[in-house]
Amino acid sequence: MDVTIFLKDHEAEIVEIILRLKSEFNSHDFIEKFSKRFEEEYIDMLVDYKDTGNAFKTVHGKIARYLSVNKVLFEIETTEKVPSEHVFGEIDYIQGWRKL
């Protein structure tokens, strides 16, 4: 499943997810809500990228990039990179966001 095409086809739902987040959030906050809303599709995305060496990092990177490229549409802006624990329990520096 192509992550970018899926996201483009579900922009209205992405707006709904963002509306439910705090005024400042990070990519992991978004992905947590996104993966719950689209659990089956999210799993398919991970499976499709299983041979990349790190399916989570690849898919999450594509999601964060989509938010960044479409930040005007989603009425958000980037802030600083913030530390956040990823799915394997390690700290990573990920994109922070602020609603406009």
C-alpha cells in the first residue's frame, strides 16, 4: 500500500485526527491516533515496507513528510524536534507540530 496515496485519499480523516490532538503535538502523537483509526491499513503499510530494514521508521517518516508537505492544508506548523520514545522503547528526536 502506497503511504502517500493512502494519506491523500484520507485527508478529511487526517484533519479530524489533528483536531483531536493538543495544540502542540509530535509525529508520534499523530501516528498513535492514525494507527488506531486505520489499524488494518497501517499494518498493511508496515508489511509492505518490511524489507526496508525498518518498516516503522520508513512508514512513520513518510507520514511525517506528508504532514510537512501539506502543513498549510492541515493548518499546522513545524516546531523543534522533540525527544520521544518510539515503538521499540528507544528515544528518538522527532518533529514537533503546532496547530495554527
